[in-house]
Amino acid sequence: MDRNGRLAVRRRALGFLAVESVAGLVSLGLFVVGIVIASLLILIVGWLAVPVYVRVLRWWAGRARIRAGRFTGTAIAGRYPPIPQRPGFDDLLRLLTAPSTRRDFAWLASHALVLPVAGMFLVALPVGALNSLAIPFYWWMLPADEPVSSIYPVTSWWGAAPMPLVAIGYVALGWWSIPLIARGAAALAARLLAPRREVELSERVSALTASRAAALDAHAAELRRIERDLHDGAQNRLVAVVMMLGLAERSLRVAPEQALPQLLRAQDAASDALSELRTLVHDIYPPVLDELGLDGAASALAGRSPVPCVLDVERLRRAPAAVEAAAYFVVAEALTNVAKHSGAEHVRVTIATRDDTIATRDGDQAAWLVIDVLDDGIGGAVETAGSGLAGIRRRVSAFEGSLTVDSPPGGPTRLEVELPCGF
């Protein structure tokens, strides 16, 4: 590596350490808050604070993963179990004792204790170098009984003469140690924040068990919906067609002039039944996905939305058919919810494919289909049993995806869905 390259490496390491040192002070504050919350767990207020604290801790650990990933060039995995919207005591206990929570808090403690010290070291080196260079110019002005204190007390010109060499030593120490400390800080984040292989496998098994249950629930709900739609819609219309044809047959025998209107009504009813059957088949798997892809299908949904909708498609690649179908229904249900409940005047839908190089023990690569729906409505969206949000979560959980809803009273409401496209 040439001189410019070595300088660039050290500038980059110095910038990373400077940011981490300031972030370490934030970690220290969060660490103290965590200790206070832990001491309040004997009271209800402590347990009520657990979900909020864990969300903040996950967000802060996620920022550390991003910073360390940018410095090392390899992203660090961050897989978490979902936080229930209305957690019970058992949910809070599982959340508090989850391996991911323990892992994040261990990183928080080490980050809070180590990085501020590293920041003081970064400040001390240049200050020490400048002071050593200046000692020959001012040591003689100090009282004899209060000599300059550096590596050793300077009480004569012979003692002051080597100070420039000491300054060079400080510079050399910084030149050698700063990249080493930066790599150590990044390695600390990767070591503590990346899930261990055995924990990752355990969480994977739990996630697969949960996703299998969610897939079975979603399948059962879909079958019930199809049965209900067939029973209440097409089946009733076909029964009406059979009755109309029976009346037409009787009219042909008794009063032929009345048969034609009855046949026309039966034809209209049969056309309506056929239309409902086509809609039902379309809802099972929309053919437009095969014809136009997810971007074209989502564009059709945006065009039919009662609320003016802007669709942004960013770096979207084809995903497995089942994932695209789930994404299509997520967008459809989200736009339906916006039209029914939000009172919004505008809605924006963003669909993108995100690639992650994950720093696990095996260094996996993953692609995610990300759907973001933002409306300017009244907010206050709450996920309840049987609601559209619950249906979206059930469909997303079947693919081990994630759903995040941010809907403060007064709005805006943001719905973000991540669906894995495979490793």
C-alpha cells in the first residue's frame, strides 16, 4: 500500500473512532437507563418500560451494525423476534430474556465502557505530541519546584532537548494504534451483535415453527374466505340461474312469449356468477403477476385506489411467485385500509429489493423485498384480531417476514413490510 493509501486508511479509522467515541457516551446513557429499568422490575412501571427500551436498544444496536458494516465492508446480521403490540407478562419475560436482548445489552455495556476511553486516548495523543513539542519553549518559565510533567519532569535544557523525540513517539503510537483500535471496535460490534451460530439455529427453528403455524393459519383463513365467497356469491347466483332456467322451461310449455325475458335474466345472472368466479380466481393468484410482474400489478392497484396513490419502484427484481403474490396482497390490503379508515388525501407506495451481505458465522447473503406504504391520514391505526393489519401480519409471518406499523394519533401512518426473497 502506498503512502496515500495508508493515510486514507488512518483517516477513515480516525473518523470511525471519533464517531464511535461520541456514540459511546450515548451508549453509556442507555446503559444507565437500562440499569434503572432493571431496578424497577419489581414494580409494574418497570415492565411497562421494557418494550420501549428494547425497541430503542434494537435501533441503537442496528445503527452500530450499520457503522461497523460500513467500516469493515461487511454488514452484520440483526435478526430479532417480533415485539407484540399488546404484550402480556409472559411476552415481556421472553422479550427481556431473549438471546438477542442479552446480546445487544452486552454490546451496550462494553461499548459504553470502552469507546469513551478510546476517545480520550485519541484526544490525549495529539495533545501530548503538541505539549512535548512546546516544552523546550516554556519549561524554563515555570518555578523550579513545579517542573513540567511529561513522561518525566523537565528541569533542565538536557531534559527538554529530547521532548521533540517524545512528540514523534506520540505520533508513531497514534499512527500504529488508531487503525488497530478501530478494527478492534468494529470486531467488538461484529462479535457481540452478530448472532452465534447455535443461537441463530435455535432462533431459526423457532422462526420456522412460528412461520409454519402462521402459514397453516393463513391457508385455513384463505380456504374459509374462498368457501364464504363461493357460498355467498357465485353459488347463490348459480342457484338463481337454475331457478330462472326452470321457470323459462315451464314458460316454454305454457306461455312461450314469457320465456325469452326469463332466459335473458338467467343469462345476466350467469354472467354475474362467471364474473364473481373470475374475481375469486384472480384473488387466489392474480394472473397480472405473471403477465406484468409485481411492479405492473402494483401499478394497477395504485391506479384503482380511491385515494390518489404514487407508486415508486426502486431496483425491483423478480422474486419467487409466492413472495410476489404475498407482496401483491399486502399492497392491496394496505390500500384498502387507507381508503376505508385513514381519511387520507394522498398515499405513497414504495417497493424495492434490498441486498444484504450478512456477517453471520457463515457470511450469508440475503435479498429482501421491502414494501413501504405512507399516507397522510388521521393515524391511530391499531392491529386487532380480524383486522386488515392482522391479515397482513399473518400473511407476512408465513414467509418469516416482518411488519412494522407506525401510526401516531394525527398521522401520518407508515406501514413497512420486509419479505425474504431467499438466501
